[in-house]
Amino acid sequence: MSEMQQEVVVNSTMTPKDQAAKTNALIAYGLMVAGFFTGIAWIIGGIWAMVKKDEAVGTIFEDHYSNIIKTCWWGLGLFIVSFVLAFVVVGYFLAIAVFIWCLFKIIKGLAKLTSNKAYNS
């Protein structure tokens, strides 16, 4: 079976609820990626995941929503702390660490999501 045929087989076993959960998680991840450049999209992505989380209950993608929500709010909170601490230089190092942590969580989530896997699989 070719690679293209295998992908069709994987996607055909997903229910419409699974497809909707995957699409909404992809939108949330996309907004968070855009949030690295705009800021407000980061918050919109977290809120989108909070609103759509109930629709994903019982799907393989359910834990992606927890990842998005936690990454959004922890990242925002730690960035605010790093902004305050920037006046004593430590904040710059914290901001870099928060950026790398958030980037890792989002890339890992996108990789798992596009492979039709749960975040914690």
C-alpha cells in the first residue's frame, strides 16, 4: 500500500466528532503560533481551546486541549513575571526559557495532532 493510501485508511476510521476535535485543536495551535508574533492571538487560541474542549470529550484528541490551555495560561503568566523581572536582568533569561518551553509544547502538539495521535501517547 502506498503512503497516500495508508493516510486515507487512517482518516477514514475517524468519526465526524474526531475530525471536528482535530480541526478545532489545529485552529487553537495555529492561533498560538500566530500569538508568538501578535500576542493577542495567543490568548484567543487558549480561549478557543477552552470553549471547544467539551466537544472533544471522548475523542483521541481530548488531551491536546488540556495541553493548549495549560501552555497558554502558564506561558502568559510566566511571561508577565519575566517582564517584571526584566528590570533585574533575570527576566530576560526567564523570557527565553518560557519562549523555548512554549515553542516545544506547541511543536510537539502539532506533530502528534497531524499524526492523529493523542498528546500523551
